[in-house]
Amino acid sequence: MESSVAAENDSNPPEDDVKERCWDQREALPGEPRCVVCGRYGEYICDETDDDICSLECKGILLSRLAKSRQPTSRPCPVKLPATDECYYVRDNDKSEVNPLTTDQTELLRRKLDILVKGDITPPPILSFASCKLPQKLLKNIEVAGYEMPTPVQMQAIPAALARQSLLVSAETGSGKTGSFLIPIVCQCAKFNEEHFQTQQQPLAMVLTPTRELCIQVEDQAKVLGKGLPFKTALVVGGDAMAGQLHRIQQGVSLIVGTPGRLIDLLTKHEIELDTISILVLDEVDCMLQRGFREQVMQIFTALSQPQVLMYSATIPKDVEKMASSMAKKVTVISVGKPNKPNQAVKQLAIWVDSKRKKQKLFDILMSKQHYKPPVIVFVDSRLGADLLSEAITASTGLKALSIHGEKSMKDRREIVRSFLVGEIPVIVATGVLGRGIDLLTVKQVIVFDMPNSIKEYVHQVGRASRMGEEGTSLVFVNEENKKLFPELVEALKTSGAAIPRELTNSRYYVGSFSAGRGSWTLSDTRSHTLDSLLKAEAPMACNVEGMLQLLHILELFASILKVKKGI
């Protein structure tokens, strides 16, 4: 008996052995610590950082991130201005007093950075994070998070948010919008908790986003910024046990990050006090105030007591701007860069390809040493399409590819994103679940396999290829099935100087504009014009060869129409 017991003991590894890989670790139970890297049970504490971790693998990832954050010289400066403007920038470790900008200097700086402000008196842009009088610990956390200097959107939005102004902010993807609302939130919550010492924190701020992945990312960044401060967070999303989320809030938190549907579900089943919330953030506001989110968002908003509202997105249509203005008495509108346009750091390439040949074209790109730049995100328009295409990529190219979409469990989605970020999976096929807000810092190439239904979603998908000003590339497959988006797509391609496929410009669905010295003439779908309207239109004074060919093509079509009408 003793020998059999000994043999059995020898065959099983000791329970005290430290787990090597994160998937060897179990999921965290309600109230248990979570690994700061992957979210599993945080069984261990990292000696160097005091963070909860689940395995040696996640410890290595954590220390690697920490080492990179301590090397500011290796990161490109997100804001680059001509040498004549360098006097505006002041490093945070500069102990000298910085005089506030004059009105002329403020206007000059805003013009240089393409910052437009509409609304009541708005504080001038900050020159460094230290100029906001943030807590010293928060300044150190900002440095650890990788922010060396504020980006243009942070320069203007942070002081405005700290001044308790409600904001509607538009800035290109990857420009630092998340930091521009989290830094004021952490600052105000930490100061309030220090001044009003309580044994248990109360919810003071709430961030709503359209996807679970974006919620997880926002909360993770909030934890980094709030580390060592009286500031705790709670994540409220589907896929995780509601009991654990409720327990976290009941233990006392300053910030709640969640999706509208799950938060309403939690509020209807349990009593949670929201009267103390003074800041409401709507990230990806155009998505939140449209589609099916609008009623849920307004239901949550009416349950609050007139909070400061901070709204952000890379694309803000006029109707969303009107709806946003109705949520607060005075909303300051801040626009940075070219609104509703693709990120200028992303090189766009449109490829005209028939639907039946799209798969083979994708395989050719992934097998090309010249065009394949891993890791790659491939965007499709359906969940089934994502599953089938990922399997086809693996079978045809030998590259390991996985799909991610809303039908997959939260556990699977987290594991797929983790594997993608650490380089275990070079290709990921996704629906719009990864199209908005997600910081996939290693991604430098996006392939839009299925053109989305709106140019807004295209702008967001393309933006995944660039974060914080780093260059990236995007390839988009286009054909006659996308005819409704031809005019807007051509405009988006023109803004980045991208070549436009001949089939696209010659398509009868494309609307081309030809400007003259005193007026303009627009060529629309030929069926919407009469020959008389064309003859009365003011002809362009100077027209390129392509425009002339297109004009002749239109006139030939109308000539053929007249022949049919006259019975010739």
C-alpha cells in the first residue's frame, strides 16, 4: 500500500509548484484576485511590482511591459512639430514655472495641431501633464503607462474635463482619447477620496462602451493610472459571473466600466446607488447613441443626477452631435485633426476584386513576403464568415488563424486576444467586435475583406493599423457590391493620397466632382440627369484627362438614351 501511494504521489506534480503557463491556471472566482495580464486567478504576487499574476508566463509579460515603459527614448514622440514650435513643449520633470499661454499663443498652437473648439470659454491646451496640477503619484503612473508628452487631443480635452465641462470630442483613431478622459477621472476621484475619507469608496464615475473588449481595455488602463491612489474600479460586462461584479461594486469602487446592456441587467436585479456618480463617459459615442444602444444609454443617463458628460469618438455625424448636445446644458465641442477621416498615419490601398476571387487574393497577400506584415487583422461582416475564413486561411496558407466575434465566450475571446498580442497567432479574423477603440499595439496591417455598411465603421477598422501616430497599412477589397459607399470611399482614399482603382472611378455609381474657377459641376448617376441639365451645367475650366474621359463616357450614354427615345 505504501509503495502504491508513493508511486501515485510521484506521478502527480506537487500542488505547490508555480504554474508555468497562464492556461494552466483556473478562472478566478468571485472576490478572488485576478491576474493583471490575462484575468485568470491571481494566485501569486509579482515581487517587482506587487501585482497579482497567475503564472511565470504572465510575470514575464508584465516585467517586459514594465521594462519597455521605462525606456522613453525608444518610443517615438506622438506629437511632432517644426523646430520653430518646440518652445511650446515642456517636459514634466522641468521644475521651472511655466507661464500660461497668451490668447495669441493658444490660437497659434491650436492651428498648428488642428484643434478646433466650439463652446463657452475653454482652458488653453496644456503643455505637459505636470501643468494640470495632477497628484504626483498619478504623474508617475502616466509615465509608466507610456505617455511621455500629451497628445493633441489630451492637450485640449484634459484641462477642459478638469474644468468640469461637458465635452464632445472627435479625434482620429489611436490618438490617445482613452487617456484624455481617464486621467481627469482618476485625478478627481483620487482627490475626492482623499478629502472625504471613507471606509468604503462610492461610485463617482462611469464609463460606457459598446463592446466587452473595449471595456476590459479601459478598465485595465484605469488600473494602471490609479495604482497606489485611493481609486478602485469595477468591470461590468457579459460573459463573466454577475455575482462577482456585484460583489466588487459592493466592496466599494470609484469607477464603473461596463456595457449598457449588462449594466441595466445588474441595476434591475440589484439595488446599486448611482446618485454619487458625477462623471459619465460615452466612449464611441456615435455607436452608443445610434443602433440599439440609444435607449439603454438614455435609461442609464436618466438614473444619474445631472453628471458631467464626456463623449468621444473618431466619427461624429451631425445627428449624433445634436443628440449629444441634448444630454447636457452646455457642451464644448473639441475636434482634433480631420474629423470623420481615416488616420493619416495609415497608408490605404484599395484593391478591386470580385467577390468570388477575394479568398484567393487574401491568400496571395498572406503568402507574399512583400505584402504580408504580421500580425494582421482581417475584418469580415459575419460571424459565420469569420469562422470559415479563419479555417480556410490555416488550410490554404499554413498560417495559424483564429476568429473572434460576439458569439464566442468571454473566456475564449480573452484567450484569443492574448495569444494574438504575444505573437502566438499571426492572423486574426474578426467582425466589428475589434473594430472600435481596441489598442492592439503590435498590429501594423489591417485587411478589410468585407467592406462594412458605413464609411464610419471603415474609418474605425482602418484605424486599428496605427496607434499613437505609428505608421501602418490597410488593404480594402472593393467591388460593385459596395456601390453605395463609392463616393465616401473615394473621398477617404483621397485624403490619404491613396491610389483609386480604375474600376472604381469608372463605375457609374461613383460620384466625381469637378471644380471650376467660379463654380462646380457634379457628375452623378447618369440616370438622374437629363441632357438639358448637362448642357446648362457650367463646364470646368481645367479638367484632367481622366475627367475628360469620364465626361465623354457620360455624353455617349445620354446620346444612346436619346436614340432609344426617338426610336432610332
